[in-house]
Amino acid sequence: MTRPVTLFTGQWADLSIDELAARTGEWGFDGLELACWGDHFEVDRALAEPDYARGRRALLERHRLGVWAIGAHLVGQAVCDRIDERHQATLPPEVWGDGDPEGVRQRAAERMKDTARAAAALGVEVVTGFTGSSIWHLIYSFPPNDFAAVERGYQDFAERWGPIIDVFEQEGVRFALEVHPTEIAYDFPTTRKALAAIGDRPGFGINFDPSHLAHQFLDPVPYLQEFGSKVFHVHIKDSKRFLDGRRSILGSHLDFGEPERGWDFVSPGHGDVDFEAMYRQLNRLGYTGPLSIEWEDSGMDREWGARDALAFVKRTDFDPSAVAFDAAFAGGED
Amino acid sequence: MTRPVTLFTGQWADLSIDELAARTGEWGFDGLELACWGDHFEVDRALAEPDYARGRRALLERHRLGVWAIGAHLVGQAVCDRIDERHQATLPPEVWGDGDPEGVRQRAAERMKDTARAAAALGVEVVTGFTGSSIWHLIYSFPPNDFAAVERGYQDFAERWGPIIDVFEQEGVRFALEVHPTEIAYDFPTTRKALAAIGDRPGFGINFDPSHLAHQFLDPVPYLQEFGSKVFHVHIKDSKRFLDGRRSILGSHLDFGEPERGWDFVSPGHGDVDFEAMYRQLNRLGYTGPLSIEWEDSGMDREWGARDALAFVKRTDFDPSAVAFDAAFAGGED
Amino acid sequence: MTRPVTLFTGQWADLSIDELAARTGEWGFDGLELACWGDHFEVDRALAEPDYARGRRALLERHRLGVWAIGAHLVGQAVCDRIDERHQATLPPEVWGDGDPEGVRQRAAERMKDTARAAAALGVEVVTGFTGSSIWHLIYSFPPNDFAAVERGYQDFAERWGPIIDVFEQEGVRFALEVHPTEIAYDFPTTRKALAAIGDRPGFGINFDPSHLAHQFLDPVPYLQEFGSKVFHVHIKDSKRFLDGRRSILGSHLDFGEPERGWDFVSPGHGDVDFEAMYRQLNRLGYTGPLSIEWEDSGMDREWGARDALAFVKRTDFDPSAVAFDAAFAGGED
Amino acid sequence: MTRPVTLFTGQWADLSIDELAARTGEWGFDGLELACWGDHFEVDRALAEPDYARGRRALLERHRLGVWAIGAHLVGQAVCDRIDERHQATLPPEVWGDGDPEGVRQRAAERMKDTARAAAALGVEVVTGFTGSSIWHLIYSFPPNDFAAVERGYQDFAERWGPIIDVFEQEGVRFALEVHPTEIAYDFPTTRKALAAIGDRPGFGINFDPSHLAHQFLDPVPYLQEFGSKVFHVHIKDSKRFLDGRRSILGSHLDFGEPERGWDFVSPGHGDVDFEAMYRQLNRLGYTGPLSIEWEDSGMDREWGARDALAFVKRTDFDPSAVAFDAAFAGGED
Amino acid sequence: MTRPVTLFTGQWADLSIDELAARTGEWGFDGLELACWGDHFEVDRALAEPDYARGRRALLERHRLGVWAIGAHLVGQAVCDRIDERHQATLPPEVWGDGDPEGVRQRAAERMKDTARAAAALGVEVVTGFTGSSIWHLIYSFPPNDFAAVERGYQDFAERWGPIIDVFEQEGVRFALEVHPTEIAYDFPTTRKALAAIGDRPGFGINFDPSHLAHQFLDPVPYLQEFGSKVFHVHIKDSKRFLDGRRSILGSHLDFGEPERGWDFVSPGHGDVDFEAMYRQLNRLGYTGPLSIEWEDSGMDREWGARDALAFVKRTDFDPSAVAFDAAFAGGED
Amino acid sequence: MTRPVTLFTGQWADLSIDELAARTGEWGFDGLELACWGDHFEVDRALAEPDYARGRRALLERHRLGVWAIGAHLVGQAVCDRIDERHQATLPPEVWGDGDPEGVRQRAAERMKDTARAAAALGVEVVTGFTGSSIWHLIYSFPPNDFAAVERGYQDFAERWGPIIDVFEQEGVRFALEVHPTEIAYDFPTTRKALAAIGDRPGFGINFDPSHLAHQFLDPVPYLQEFGSKVFHVHIKDSKRFLDGRRSILGSHLDFGEPERGWDFVSPGHGDVDFEAMYRQLNRLGYTGPLSIEWEDSGMDREWGARDALAFVKRTDFDPSAVAFDAAFAGGED
């Protein structure tokens, strides 16, 4: 198959980029989707140091690795969120600052604009990431929601992200929201509303990750049929439901990997996602960008799993057909 | 069947108690579970007016209706919750006060103590209701939860409800938490943790409502097997999943009744709850208290539905067996 | 429920209308959907005899029966079909004539125009029926179809039915195609194409009969969501799949009722149709027209079944909700 | 429906026949299938006392009850079984005698011959019952079975029951084996082998009881298609699987009614049996004999259940169709 | 496994046999099932040119390929079909001739006799193919079928194919009908009727292709149990159902590969066919002939797919057991 | 993965240990679980001949094979069983002796003590095996069981095996019962009762084999959650259900491999066992012992299958995770 297979580095930030590139190059990956944390891709340095971005490319090329996208999930999350102590643990100190919520949100928005500029410096056209959401906590309507307040959440998203996307479009870079619970869009209706709120802009689209749909009982194929033109990037990640009448689909306030959870992330091909159906629909859409493995499985050795996942994608992804079968019947026997 | 069938009046607070008692008596209900809002059962008047509670009983008896429990969901919810504008819409003004969150929580706690006293005045032994939760918003762990903070949520619950339950036990009344998303307990592990936090006290137990388990894919039978000794009261309510690959089990930030939702409440017997399995397990537990219909179905005429629900329960509930079958074989033929 | 329940008389044409009206009136039906065959409703007499239509109304009223639609399936079928000996068995002799296919089709088209005029004379606004199809025999593409020929089939339909619908619209009557295999529309894509071919005209719509969708594995709810505005009339009919690895879903060239068939028509409520989901969606659409039982079950006594079906609909259909539930919570406690 | 509904009295032997007949007559049963134990139908008295059989008929007729069959399960069981203490508890003392196994088996065989004679005296043509089996204990092949020994078990059955069936045929009575685990036939292959062993005799057939098939995952329809000509009598009894990954289909050496069992008997219509499919197939076979409720549900009040079961059968059984539907279409519109 | 794996060349007729043999030999196929169209195997040349057949064998052997069967689907289809323009596109001009239907059918029948002779010349014992059907268009009985006409269709098949099979038997060759919709046999009852019509002749049997059963919900195992003795050849082909309530199992008059279809052909191992169950049953039958991959998947690159399919069969097919397990236990421990 | 993969030699006793070790070493197994029958591991020689055990180790090491357990199923079975001719076929002559049941049971018990001593001589810490059961024949309660008799069966087990386990504990060896129908424990409740009867002793535990649970519809994960601390050894074996409404889950008194059976043993990965779920739970338990393939599939070539099974385990087993994923997010972007 001709689609490159990359690894998203976000879950490997405990390793230096040098070490990670060496390993993944050896394992046979085609490239990396660099996370904007750890030392993998540092937005501030990319803007401040003229050689930084070129150096990152050179480092990757030494291991025969390309780069098609960078990931800015943690800072993006803070743009719309109700800020709490969890954000402090995941934001750069200068974005967190004094932790005043509105100040955090505004600094995060500025950092996202810088991320677009840094992506352009690196020469990639896609930044994947999260948007956060001011209304996620209203997920279950009790005490009963004022649904006008829900609508204001989509508007808040549009107001905060519009100016960021202006910068993305100026830089020739596109932001790809990973549709995901806790974000402004996590399923069909919320994707529709988020896209309607921000408008059909070339700079804003979707990082399609089927693992976040599967535990919601959502099917990737109709999602891609409806929103395919907005899919800028694709994650290969899987999740699995473990429902036996005793485990809740809601997660039970338990950490990933706990045995009483009703669903969990698992290594690609070990869960409920029908990847073949997804490949076929990506083929129909003509998507030729990377398939980026975001590897997360609390019950499996990470290196064994990353290689297993790479082999899985290489073995199962395929190109679309180039022939019409009935054509072979035409013309008769002579 | 000998278990009485009551109607929870919380969804009928637009009707006066006089009118509601007249109608439900005519329809054939055995009693009402009075909500502590509208004019159905007013806690402050029950404490202030010596004849109030007796008057309510008399009103019900005129329509051949009994009362075994009162419901205090709205005030209970405020005891642990992160307070927002939604609570203002559902709380009595004197509990809301100036809306300062900690003040609201403390006034709600005091009102719950009064509710125990009022229940005793009415002569009922069970108050059903909600507890609220300081950690509900952490339901999906992103940004990653500090799970020590989750544990502190159960502790907060125990600290706030312990003194309330002291009053319940003094009054000879029991509080029955309706296990439900947005509450401190909503599934198996959270029920375990909540019960462990507050201790095995006679004054704190469960109002078992299977509709809140069904959309989580939870089975009422093992729930009752594990927690049956703490079940003080039972709701008859149903919910149904409408999962077709396009509708999320999480609800999509849509109001109940919206066609794009992945699940919804429906009239009893029209959804996914296996009531017969529940009756059989209640029989094993020896539960002889009321089966209280909490009627809620956004797509069905309310009066048609309430009568349909009453007929459903009267037709399907049954007593346990009083004979051992093999006994009939013993003794031989002549 | 306020929707009237009628019986489609097409499968009872062995009985005179007098006898059938007497029986169905006694059983409790609200009305009849008169078939345009047997002596139930004779189009030629309705146009030729000034009192005929009024007489039919009077006859029904004597048995407290209304009429909201007439059914013209057999003649409609011949308008687009490839004509064979089966049509001779089901057409009036003067429509069959010499049996030359194009002549039959044209005479059938003229008779359909007369049917619109007769419906107007009777004072009903809906004619249910079939369209036939010139391309049904291409259902399985082997030898490989020329799909341009399939498209020409939709065009043929539009050309033949356009002038018929002109007359319907002049008469203030609407034609409701029973979407059904062997017709120009039988599922989602074919309904889309048929409606696109003839244009969005007020005189052409759908007689929704879920039994023809169920054996195709089609869900009535999304069908009604997409095409609901074109649904002019509703049939209550059921079908059931009997798939055990040995019975084909295609029917095996076996007559209805044969035990080796993979699916069959059954009395309403005895099959795979989810009528409650259908009622809820009809409620959302505001459909208040008749629910017309088309009774067909090769394995059940007809009279037992018709009464069972009437009781089923009366017991299960319901009105939509007139209240918003959360409203009851607002306002607080005292 | 015209098939009579009877009650098998075997599980009610703690009640005298006078009392049971009075109750069941009042509940609306059409008749009783009398058990040959308790005082319901005493084989020895029926042979010894000239008026006994006539007296039983008269007693039933006083309560408008008929009788079409008697049940001799307990004695029949002993004909082929490996005898142990459990047989002593269920056999008449004179059949048990000294308990020597071969002697018990031979006395049981003689008593079965008497049962045929007693049935003839009562004027019924069917005796339902069990055969026992010398090979049931070989159900799981470990230590590995010698399968020639299994074949000898069928032969043993044929040798012991052949002379009994001779008497049945002389008396004009038929023995209907209730196909059931622990008997010589309990599923498809064992029924085939048992019938092959004893030969296609008019005096030996099947009492069809779907409850014993359902927990084995067997479908009544193909069973009736294959063996329908040998079905002499039908039981209405239900069973339900409770499989959740923790409960074994094998029963766990637990008594009926224990909550950890993987399946159990339940009141008709409360379990896994598809009675409608069974009725349709019985209609195809032309079976017009009794539907005899064998009521057994360890979790339900017996009298509530028996009446619920009677209402269930009366509501759901139906006659076959007497018309061909397409016939109504023929003839055209004229 | 010892069964050879071949490729049916029918869908590759756009490639010359030279090129196709070179590629498939390199990929590791064991042989080819040559289609009688394109230049793969030309019946007329095989009869006219003494060296033609030997030349084809030699060509294959150069690439280490065997040949066990040839495929004559297109001409066979015309023997019984109602002829239309689709046949012109798939027949040799000299068979089509002037296109008069009966003439086409008779010339096709003669060509099938020649095909038997050509197969003998090539030294293969099996010709796979289609029969066509004069009654396929009656698949859905509306207007209601005269089922005597359906029976005449089986008779027509027997009359037209009897003389063809005479020649096959004279030549020592067998015709293997690929059971398939649009053919005289496509499921269980139609196979029974077709075999009954033509009689149990050694020259007429089945080319078993499970992909045509799967979308009909038919199970290959009972099919092989019932008809296994008539299976002369096996195709490895797969199909998959995509049923989501919006896609019809009937195919919607859409071409293969269209996303709205309810089922489609897919590369082996990517669909609903349980090949392992099929292999096990073939092993029980003792089938040691070729497993011939008929590759067709509108959404997959053809060469990638053919190699994937070959690897799938080589990896999953296996020989039957040669030992009895319990034997190993016998003999005891020392 | 670091868990060794061994082959249980019990089903290969027709081969000498020399030949089997040569083959399995070449195929890549890590070791053998030696059966105590054939010449694989001879308990009497191991006790009588000082060099025997050391010789066996040396033989295995020559083929790079380890040994972690020996299997004593056949003798163990006789300790509690009701003895019949099947035991004679599987016991050493000196254990069978004169075949008097109680004598056989006592000699088998003595041999099990010797087996513990022989295991110690070989230097392995685990003996796998069966216990037999005096109550297996009561599996279906008809004639109705006296359930006190069932309880006495567990007591009989404890009395017979207690002294054997004394010797095991003295020798530092543990007995691992393969939970299995026909044994004292075969599912959840029977495992609970057996463990309760014998007490929580270090010398008695479980050889976990999921194939014996799958056909009972039991889930390995909750089994391991409840009994994991007692799991001393693990078998890799699979079973598959073939339920189609005609095949009984009870096995029909048919030998393994017969096509009419409702379930059968199959090669690992070809059946219903979810091995990945099992590995994950074994990882949670910290189990690092052997995964021992007990290969049994009546429909597959034995050598092909053993290698297929080895490859299956090597490809699918994996180590647990050594990292916490969220850790990678912490620290922010700086």
C-alpha cells in the first residue's frame, strides 16, 4: 500500500526524539507525527532558532523517516476548556502562567497560532490536536440543561478558534481536530454543529481517529461518508468494549487499564474498530495521507505493541481497485 | 401480586396534588411517592404546620392511595455538586440564597435533615433522592485525571452526608440514593466506593431504578445480587438504546426526546430493562415494598403512558413460589 | 390513540363489500381502504353511475366505517411492467385487451387517470398503489447490466407516470406508491432515484408499508426520517425472516407460506417490524392519517388474524407527548 | 383456537384430584392430563375396580374437564435406568420391592403394560412418559467411551420396551415418550437412533415438550419437520437460559431455582421457546390434539402462573389459514 | 495442504494468457482454471487446431502451472436464459448470430457440447459454468406467480441440458454448475429441484462457490452435507453483507462496488464466508480437487488481492486428521 | 513473550518420547508437559531407577526442551470415580488390579502419591491432572436428586484427596486439577465448592484450560479474576460450538469429531476461546509459567495443527505494559 505509516510520538515523550527516531526507523515506520511536547517538537524553539526545524527534518531523515504532521493536543485543549489543576500538569509553564482560567485560555490560543507558524517552518501542512470545550461538563442533562447554554458552547468555540484558524490559513497549514470526548466535537451531531459554528473553512478539519467513536458505538464508515471532505489526517488507534452487565460504558471514574472498566484503548487490530471498512472508505475518498499509529494499550508491552501495530497496518491496508470487473466479461469468447 | 404500585409525582408537579391524586386514584394506583416540590409535599410546611402531614395522608386516603416514600432529588443533588445556574432553576429560593456554591451546599444539607424530620411526621420510612457529586465532571479522564482527586470525591460525599444520615437514623427514616449518572454512585464500582466511604449504616441505601443502568449496559440482576440488602425502594422506569452507528451512547449534548440521541427514557416495558428478571431477583431478596413508577417518555402522551405503565406492572409482577416442585414427585404412585 | 385503523380490502375480494363491511364494522375497525377490484370499488362504475360513489360511502357509514383511501395496485402495476401472463390474471379484461404489452401499459395508464377521477368522486384524497417497473428483472446484475439501461428505467417511469399525476393533481388527489420489490422504488436508493426522476410533485408520494422493508433488512425509522414528507398513507403489515442457513432470503421461487422460504408475510406484531419505533417517528412527522392493516399471513386463520391485528394496533399505537418533562422540575420546592 | 388446553397434573400431586379438578375447571382449562401418581390416576385401582376409570371421567366432567392422556413418567423411567436411591423415592413400593436393579426394571415394565390397560379402561389413547436410559451416565465421553457400548444402550431400550409396546398396541393405546435428557432420546440424533432401534411402530411415538430442547439450543420447528408424524401429544412448557459467562449450561449440580444455574424451567411464554413457530408447524402437521401445560417455575407463585399460562396459550394459539391470498387478486377489476 | 490452489482466469481476460500465466506462476499458484473467453482457452480453436490444447498445457507447464478445469460461464448462461442485449455483450458473435432468442439458445447449447469436446482434448475432466434460467425473472411473486410455470422452468432446463450432458458423458467430462442467483439453482430448494429434473447423472454436478450463498444467508456446511456427492469443483470467493438498516440485501439495482449496496463480493477471507468450516466439510467428503480462487473485489487492487487470497488459502487450508485421539489414552501408564 | 510454550504429550503417546522430543524440538517448542503414560514419563520407573528422571531431563535438553510439569490425568480420574470398564482401558494393570471399585480407587490414590514423589525426582513443581467425581452421573436432576447426596460428593473428594495432597506438600509439589466436566470441579460453583471442601491448601490448585469452559458458555476472564491465585498451570486448548438448532450442546452421545455434535475440540485459535482476554488476565495475575498446548482436533492433521498452534501462541501472547501512558503527557511542552 502506498499510504505512509507514521507513529504519533505523544505517548513516547519519556524518550528523547533521538532515541525514538532510531528505534522507529529500525522497526520500519515511514515517519513520525511529532508531538509538541517533550523534546520532540518545541514550538518556541522552532520560532526562535532558525535551524531548529531543519534540524528536526535532518534527524528524521537519518533514520529514513518523514514527517507529515505535528500534534498539539495539550495546548489546544486549553483554548476552550474550563481550566482546572489537570491543565497545569499538561501545559508549558509559560502558558499556564498564574493559572487564571481566562488568561490560560488566551495564552493557549496564542501558542496555537505560533504552532501554525512552527508547522510552516517545518514544512508540514497539518497540525493535529484538540480544541477543548466549555460545555463538556453538561454531557448528562441533570440538573436539566438549559440547551441554549449548550448552543453558546459551540459559539464560544467558534469565537476562540476563528482567529487561530486565520493564522493557520495565512501560513498554509490546516488544523485537524481529533474528534474525541471532552472536545467540542465527539460524534455526528457535535461534528455537524462545530463545523456549522466555525464555517466551512479550508483551515479547519478533522484528524479522524476511530478509537474514539468505537466505544460510543459509532461506525467509521458513515462518519467518513458524511465528513470525509474535512478529514485532513488519520489516526490508527483502537478501543474495545468489555461489557458484561457489570461494567459501565461510561468508564466508572476508573483509570484506563483498570479491569472493571467497560471499555479501554487497545493496540490496533485488537479491538472493535473495523479497519478494513475504514480503509475502503478512505480509498473511496482518495485519501493518500499518512496512517498515523497513536499507540496506547495499558495491558501490552509498548515496544511489542508498536511493532505489532505497524505490521498490522502494513499487512491490512491496500490500494483501491484500478479495474472494472465486468469489463473482463465483455467481448465474448472468440 | 402483593407489592403496591405507586407513582412518583416528580414529573407531574405542574398538576396540583389534589388533581393528581384524583386522577391516579381513578386509574388504579395503590399510592403515590410524593415529590418534595410543587405543592405535592412541602418540607417547610410539614415542619411548621402541625396538621400538614396528616392532611396529606387524608387527601391521599380519600382516593384510596397510600404513601410509602417521599422524593427529595432536587435538594439532595445540591449537597455535593459543583453548583451552577442549573441548580438555581431547581432549588427553592431560600436554599439557593445568594448562590455562593458552598453556602448552597450547606443549606441543601440542612434542608435534607429537615426532609428526614418531615418524612417522620408523614409517617414514611424512606426518602428517595440524589446526593450530587463533586467529581462527576471528571467522568472522561482527559486531561488525565489525578485519581487521588477522584478518591477525594467519595470522601467529600461521606463527609457531607454523614451528618445528614445521623438525623435520618435519629428519625427512624432511611435515605435511598437513586443510583444515577451525575450522582456519587451510578454503577457497580461507584456504588461499592460510595458505600465503603459512608460505611454500612442502616440509614443510607439505594433507590433501585433500572433505567439508569440499562443505557450503561448494566444488568439489574447482578446489581441486586451484590447490593440487594441495601435496596430500600424500587423505581419502575425504562430506557432504550437506539444505536445504529450514527447515534452516540453518550447523548450528544442533545435534550431527551431528540431523534439523534443514542438512548432515551421510555415508558416501562417499552425499553431494554428486563423487568421479569428484576422481579424474580426482588422476590429472592424478599422485597415487598412499593414498585414506584417514575414515568418519563418524551415521545408518548403522558396519561396514556401512565395507565399503560400501571397495567404493565399489574400484569407482569408476580409472587415467588411457595412450593418445591420435586416434592410432588415423591411418594410414588399408589 | 386518535389515528383511525382501517382494513385494506384487497385480500378479501372473495367477499362482497356488503359482507366485508358488516364483519369489519362489527370487529371494531374505523374504516376501510377499498380495493379497486372485486366489487369493493369499481372505477368504471364510479365514473359512469352518478350515485355509485355516494352509495359506497353510505354502505360504509351504515357499519360506522369511514374511508380515507382506495387501492389501485393491480392496474398501476401494469403501467411500467414488462407484461406477461401474470398480468392477464390480475387485470380487468378491458385493460388487458389483446395483451399486446405496450397497449396494456397505455390502457392501464388511462385507467389510473380514471382512478384519480373516481377517488375524487368518492371524496378521498389518496389512491394507494403500485407503479410497476421496466427494470425489475435486472435486479441481479448477471449477465452484467448496462447501468445506463437501469437509469432509463427510472426515466421510463417518470414519462409514463407524469401525465397520470397531472390528472391526480387536477383532481386534488394524491397517488401513494407502496414501496415494494417489483416496483420502481423498493428501498432507499431506488426511492431517491424515483422521486428525483418524477420531481417533487404534490401529487406523487409514498404508501409506507414496513413489511416490504423488513425482509430487505431496512429500518423504517431512517426511511421515515428521509422520506417522511412524502408519506401520504401507512400500511400496517408485517414480515418475518426465517433464516437458518438453509433458507434463502431471496425466496427460492417458492410461494408464500411454503416452509422452506427464508421470509414470509405474517400478521402484524408477529414479525420483524418494530411498530413502536414506526409510531414514534410518525408522531414526530405529525402523521394523523389512517393506519391501514393489509392483512396477509399464509399460516393463520384470516378472521382470527384480522381481529388480532386490530387489537394489536389499538393496544400499541399512541399519541405523542404534550409536555416537556424537565419543566416539572423547574420552580423549586416550595 | 380449537385445540384443547389441558394441565398435566404431575406437579400438583400434593393436591387431591377433587381439589385440583375444582380449581382448574374454574380457571377455564379444557381438561387434565392425569398423572399416574398421587391419587390422580391409580393404575392398580383402575385395573382392580370396575368403576374406577368411569368415576374419574365423571369427576372431571362435573368440572367441564376432558381427559385425552395420562402420564406415567416415574415408572417408565425405571424400565431402562441404572437404578439408585432416587428411584426408590419416586416409585410405588411394590415396584421398588427389594430394590435389586434388574428386579425393579422388570416390575416397572410390567406396570407399564398395566398402564396401557388402565388407559384403555379410561378411554384415552395416549400415555405420556419416560423410558429411562442405561447409557445416560456416558453423556460426556471421559474416560473415553466405547461407542459400541452406547449402541448397546439403544438396543437395551428396544428389547425392554418392545414387549411393552406390544401390549399398548393390543389395547389400542400409544406410548408418547417425552424426549428429555436422562431418557433414551433427548435430541435429534438420539431420537433418530431410538426410533430406528424400536422400529416404526404405531404404538411408540413422542410427547413433544419444547422446554427440554430449548436449553440444548435445539429448535422445535426442524424437530417437528423431521419427527412430526410420530408426535402423539404436546406439552406446553418453557425454559430459559441465563448465560452470562459465569453460569454453566450444564447446571452446576444445582437444584432448579438456584440463582447460579445457567438455565431453568419457567412458566410458558417467559422463556426461550418460540411457541408461535411451534404452533405454525403443528398446524402444518394437522395436529389437533391437546396442548398440555406442564407447569414448573421455581420462582413464581404456582396458581398465578398456571392461570397466566392458560391465558397465554388461549391468547396465542391459532388455527391455520383456510384461504390462499393470491386468489383474492385473481379475476381483475372488471 | 495437498489440495492445489488455482486461479479462475475469467476476471483477467483483459490480460493475455501468456502474461497471466507468467504472473500467477511467479506468485505461486498451482494452476489455472482457464476461462473460455479472451484468449485463455478458445473452444473453436481447440477443436479446429490439433496442437492448440497441447500448446496451452505446455504454456502453463513452463510456469509450473497445472489445469484441472475450464470455465464456460458466458455461453452456458445463454442456454436457458430469456435473451436480451446483455447476452450480446458477453457471447461470441457466431453464437449471438442474429440475436433471435431461441436461435441464440440453441447455438449456445451446441457450443457447450463443443466445450465438452475441447475439455477432453485438453485433458481436463471438469467444465465449470452457468446454465441460465427461463424463470429467474419470477424471483418475487408479484404479480402472483403461476407456480406451475415455475415448475416448467426446471423442466425446460432438463430438456435443454440433457442432450448437452449426453455429450459430456460421452467425452468423460463433467459439467459443474456454479450455483448462483440467475441460474436454475441458487440455493437449497432450487438445487434439489434442478437435480431432480435432470436426474442423478454422472455428467452433471456442482461447482461449489460459497460467495453466492453467503449473501443469501446460506451456510456452506449443510449445503455440502446434502449435495456433497455432486460437488465436482470448488471456488474460493467471498462476499460480505453491509446491512445497516439503510442498505437492502437485494442490491438496489446498483453496480458491484457502489457504497449503498447491502452486500458485495470481496477478496477471500475479507467477507462472511466461514472457509474453515467449508474446508472441514470438504475433508469429510474426501474432496481433493482444486480450490480455485475466483477473485473479485471492486474495492481492492487486483494484484495485491490475488496474492493476498493465495496466501490466505495456503495458510488456512489443512488436511484431515489421520489419528483417533482417544487411542493415545488407551494402554495405561506403564 | 517470555512465557514458555510447551506441548502436553498425552495425545501423542503413540509416539515414543524420543521421537516426540525430536520433532517438537525441531518445531520450536520450549518444552514438554510429560504425560504419565506411554513411555513419556513412567512413575514407577522414576521411583525405582535412580537415573530415570535425570535421563528424561537429559533427553529433553538434547532437543533444547524444558519441562515444568507432568500430567497424571488417567490415574487421578480413578481416585473418586464410579469405576467401570472405561477405567480398565486407561489404567495401568497394577492399578486396575481385580477391578473392584474401591480397590481401584485406593490403588489410584497411592499411585498419585507416588506421582508427587516422581515429580520431585524430576525436579518439577506441578502435576496436572484429574480428580474424578463420585457425583458426575447426577448432572441432570432426574429422577430428582437428593442434593445432600451432591454435597457428600464434595466431601468424598476432600477425604480421598486430602492425604494425597499431604504427600504433594511434603514433596514441595503442587497438584493442578484441570477443571473439566466429569471432574469434581468443572465451572464456577463447583470450583468454589471443591476448594471449600479441601481447604485453601498450597498443594491443591487449578490447571486452567479454557476449552472446557467455552462449550459451557463460561468466560475465562471472570474465572481467572475469582480463582487466579489458585492457577498453577495453563493449558492452551480450544473448543467450538456448532449450534444450528439441530445440534445439542450436550453432545448427543456422539464421539468427538462426529458432524452432528453441537460442540467439539479444535486447534487453538480456531474456536470460541478468547485467548487475548485470557493472556491479559494472566498478565494481571503475574502468571509467568508455561502455556502448554494440549492439542486435540478430530478434523485436522495433527502435525500441521501442532505447528499452527505453536505459531499461534508465539504470535499472539504478549507481555504486560511497563509504562503508564498519561505519564508521557505530564511535564508540558516547554
